[in-house]
Amino acid sequence: MTLETFLAQKPLFYDVIDYERFPKAYQSLCDLLTLPKIIHVVGTNGKGSTGRFLATALHRAGKKTGHYTSPHILSFNERIWMEGDTIKDTELEVVHEKLLALLTPETAESLSYFEYTTLLAIMAYEGCEYVVLEAGLGGEHDATNVFDKVLSVFTPIDFDHSAFLGNTIESIASTKLRSMQHKALLGKQKHAEVEAIAEEIAKEKGAALYRVEGYCTPQIIKAALHLAIKNNLSDYLCDNLILAMSAYTSLGYTVDESLFDQAALFGRLSRIAPNVTLDVGHNALAAQAIAQSYAGKKVTLIYNTYGDKDYREILTLLSPIIEKVELIDVDENRIVQRPLLEAVLEDLGMVHGAFESVREDKEYLVFGSFSVAEAFLKRMNLQ
């Protein structure tokens, strides 16, 4: 059975998560795996771009490096990056067959989509010196947290996935921060509570906790600002670059600007056409960062959202920069019912309509989940 067929049988999302299933599956084959040095990236926003900045630098420095991200926009292969490129289909199939041979049929069938692909990625990264491993949902109970790590990097933590992580910043931060193991680097945070909780958990676990401020020397800040201007990075992407540089330094290496000279990971305020920018951030923290980036400008927002997101707050944060909202159809069960979204837009006094096409005389921002990005790219034949 091909990987595509195998994964198609697994639901992408669950109402209830079995936190014991994946650790048991991993224990059944961990003695057969040789793990690389794992850098675990956990947080609400900025995981993908921070991880790619760091992984690219390690790769350019001569370290065989992988970067595991999720979800993908157009191709599953986007999730497994190694040595500067995404994994090839033929390589995926070889690893898939190898993994199926190691797992019992019952275990392979029971694993979720994300759990299975996490094991698949670890096997694909055999022979790597470093793997930058991005957490999926949460931290402590995430599938990516079963592996020993040399460093935990925490990007900004904010409200998200409340159904699984809780409704308070304390519960959300605790779940994410409990994934730290031996050494942790805490990025710039919006909530003071996050720093206090990080200190408590580090003390409890006997982990060495460092803050990004302790590593971002004047030289690092100068290099990051120079690259931000050169590569047109927004303020929040510049913060992610500084965090990646600090993580690189914490591993014992010296930052060389050329190692980090790259555009942001696709979908992070990516300019995909002369008048179209796309961002896959789909929560309030991302909306706030984008509103700051566009301060003083007006754009047409191409939008849709999952029903479990606080889209009222997101739209409120974006409203100062929005001239009109154009709703794009997304064929997915989790997408909010259109009347509910339109009612919020009416209540906020935001002009809205259905997305039809991109006009040359308008500036557009495509904002929302990876599914929104995929729908737009396919609609415009930009994939």
C-alpha cells in the first residue's frame, strides 16, 4: 500500500487524543533507531520560520540536517525537509515500507496521521547530525516529545487549540513548556506568565533555562536587522530570525550572517504576486503581528477560518488595515459555517463579499489556515 493510500485512511483531526498510543509505538522500535541530535521547536506562532532559519544555517555550516514541519500547504513532502530540499516521493515510499515492516499491522493502523508521519520523518532522517523537530499540537503530549533532545526552543506562546490545551494562558503555556528536557531557550513572549511558568518547570525538571535576550548580542541583532531589510522580513519574522540565531549560538556555534541569509519559509508573509501576500497564521497572535506590519496601509483580506478559532478577535485585530473582506470557499469540515462568519463581519461593520478574482489595482492579503492558502493557490493556479 502506497504512503498516499495509507495516510488517506487516517483522519487528520481527532476529538479525543490517546496520549499513550504513540509512546508505546515508539518504545516498540526505539532500539532499532539511531536518533540524531534533536532540537525541539514548540510554541503558538513562529515555529516553522524559526526552525527553517536554524535548520538552513546548520546545513550550510556542514551539518547534515533535517527539518520536520506541519501541516503542509500543497504537498506532503513539504513536511520532511533535508539538506536544503524536500524529500522525494521515491525516498518516502522506501521509508514507508521500512516503517510498516517494523510495526505490527495493529499498531500501524492505530496511529494517527501525525503520529505515523512523525515516525516516518525520524526514519527518513537516519544519518542526520541534527533534526529540527516542530511540535504539532501542544508540547508535553505531542508525538514529537517522545524523543530525547539537545535543545528545546520556545517561540511565542499564546491562546490556541483551547479544546485540548485549556482556556487560560497558564494551562496552555504549562502544556507546551513541560516538553523541555535538558536545555531550553525561551523566545520573546507576549505574556509575562509564560516566563514565570518556564522558570518553575525548568526548576522542577532540572533543566537549564535561557532567554533569547541572553544570547542576542549586538552583533546578532545587527546581522538579523540587515538580513530583515535585505530579504523583506517583517518585524515578527525578524524576531524569529534572532531566536534562530540565538539557538545556533546556544549549540556552541558562532553566527555567520551568510548562514542565515534566506527568505522566510513559504506562507509566512510571502509575496506570491506583485499585489498579493499570503500568510498561514490563523490565530490572534499572528493577526496582531500582521496588523503591525501593515500599519497605515489598507488591503483586501481574502479569508476563511476554522470554526474553533476566535475569528471575531482575529478580524477585530485586522480591521484597522482591512478595506474589504472577501470570503474564499474551502472544502473542509472544520471550516466555520458561512452565516456565522458573515454575522461577525456584519457586527464589526466590515465590508465583505465572496472572493471571485484578484484585481491588479488592489492590494491583497490572503490570511488563514494552511487550507485557506491551499484553496487560494489552487484557485489562482499558483501551486
